[in-house]
Amino acid sequence: MNQSDQTTHFGFRDVPLGDKQTLVNDVFHSVAQRYDLMNDLMSAGLHRVWKDLMINALNPPRGDTPFSLLDVAGGTGDIAFRAAEASGAGFRATVCDINSDMLEVGRTRAAARHLDDRVSFVEGNAEALAFPDRSFDAYTIAFGIRNVPRIDLALKEAYRVLKPGGRFLCLEFSTVDTPGLDRIYDLFSFKVIPPLGRAVTGDAESYQYLVESIRKFPKPNVFAEMMRTAGFSRASWQSFSGGIVALHSGWRL
């Protein structure tokens, strides 16, 4: 069966598999310039705490030991910059994103932070990475994997490009598991975020998709099994903020 015969979800809509990437690209072309501002507004700044927890788990070396990070779907550089600032002189990051507008934001921010010698930006597809086998010490992806049309392929590619002993870390929205908070979270997601997106970026539809896509992402135990199928060992996760997000971890051993 080819892509034209298969369907997948784009938010709550079913769309041809081959169309999803274009639809996702349109979302991020639209929101790129104010993407980080909207993250602050939507999460009341909590996304910064969650990302710091991810960097703490990554724990890059603080000395001169060479360490290469691949950050996928991180076009604005948020994760790569945090990792660079937490690491030593041997650290280098490659940010790979399929969206040129997001990458342009990241390059501008890297230059402003004087990190452009340690963080590079490459346009590429998570499902077919243009890097050799066993190239990186770590692979991170934050709030991006749910937008990949074929998550199983992205996981296989993550495993392929990691060195033996390399770590995979995925920060993603998850399933709220706190009674009462789930109803408040749904109300905020569907009634507040799209109008907020319209006010800040002029685009409510993209944020309607983003909140719907969260509900379609696999539950943590299901995603952990997908990681194991891709080859990862010690697949696990930690939930934060009542289950709003989860940090998934796996190793190429």
C-alpha cells in the first residue's frame, strides 16, 4: 500500500498520509516568528521548566570531552541552546528541522547568543535523516514527534544515528492523570489556546490543530513500546505537571 492509499490523523481529521507533512509545515510556517512567545503564554512559562528538566536528564559533559547532540524538530534552537549553555567546550549540537522558517529563527537567535560556532542548523526530515549511522551521542526532540507523520520511522532513524551507549530523550505532551485538572486542561486547551493564537499570531487554526494533536499522541506506555520496537533499551518515562507532559528516555545499547 502506498502513501496515497493510507490515512493518518491531522488533529482530529483523517488525511492522506502523504498530505500530513505539508499540512504540518503550513502550521509552523504560520507560527514560527512567535512560536516561543506562544509557548510562554500557553504554558504560563512552564515549558521552560520542562525543557530544563530535559537538559538535566541529558547531563552533557561540562569539560572538554567531545559530545555531539542531534536535536530534531527544534528549529528555534531552544533545546540546543540550553544544552550548549549547560555543557563544556567539547559540546556541539546539530538542529534538524523540516521547516525553513523555524530554522531561520534559530540561526538568528544562535548568532545573537554567540552560539553559532557550537550549534548548527540543518533542514531535514525526521523520517529520513541525512546523517551517517552512529553519528551522535544523544538525540533530543521536544514537542515535535507528535507532528511526524510516521513516528515509527522517526524512532528507527533516531536509533540508527545514535552511537552505541547513546541516549534518546523525547519531551512531549501527554495524558493528564489528575482528577479535576483534566477538565480544566481540556477547557483551557480548546477554549483559550486557539483564540490566543489568533490574537498573538493571527492564526487560530494552527493552534486548534496543535491542541488536537496532543490528544492523538500515544499514551506513555504505548509510546515506550514503540521505542522498544525501534530497538531502544531501558525505555521509560517521567510525567510532570499532573501528566501534562512526559519525558521519555531510551538507550542504544
